[in-house]
Amino acid sequence: MFCHGPKTYCVENPVGAAIGDRVVVAIASGELRRSANLAYILPLTATIAGAALGMVLGEDIGAMAGGVVGLLGAFLYIRRRMQQPAAQLAVRPYIVSRLS
């Protein structure tokens, strides 16, 4: 989006496409939704839950601290999950067909 020039991606190549070929790339069914939920819904939910718990424990300052703790916890969870080999293979794109 903010990059200039072509982007380079590492994808599975079961069709034997060569460098420079135009190809159709896909990801496994449902992975886009799962990835979006992990990237957007989980941090939002953790931030709100942390703020609500913090509000009960320490009013406004507690709510701010709880929100930050919830957000950081969600980011750490996402980072750890994406470092697992099984998670990387599940969201890895692959070439479906050649266009050229």
C-alpha cells in the first residue's frame, strides 16, 4: 500500500511457475477471516476486557492500565502464535495457476 515498486512474496509453487510468470495466488479457505479476527478482534476485545477489569480494581487509572495490559497481552499472544510452524503453514499462500 505504501510501498513503491513490485512486492516480493514467498509462496508454495505446486504448478512449477517460473520467475516472471503471472500467476493466481490463493490462501486456504477461511484463513482470511481467521487472520482478520486474530489481528483486529482479539486485541480490541482484550483491551476492552482489560479496561473493564481495571475499572473495577482502580477506577480511571486502573482502566487505562488494564486496557494497556490487555492490548499488550493480546499482541504477545498473537506474536507467539504466529511463530509456531503450524500457524505459518496454515496462512501461507500458494500458486493456483499460471496466467502467462
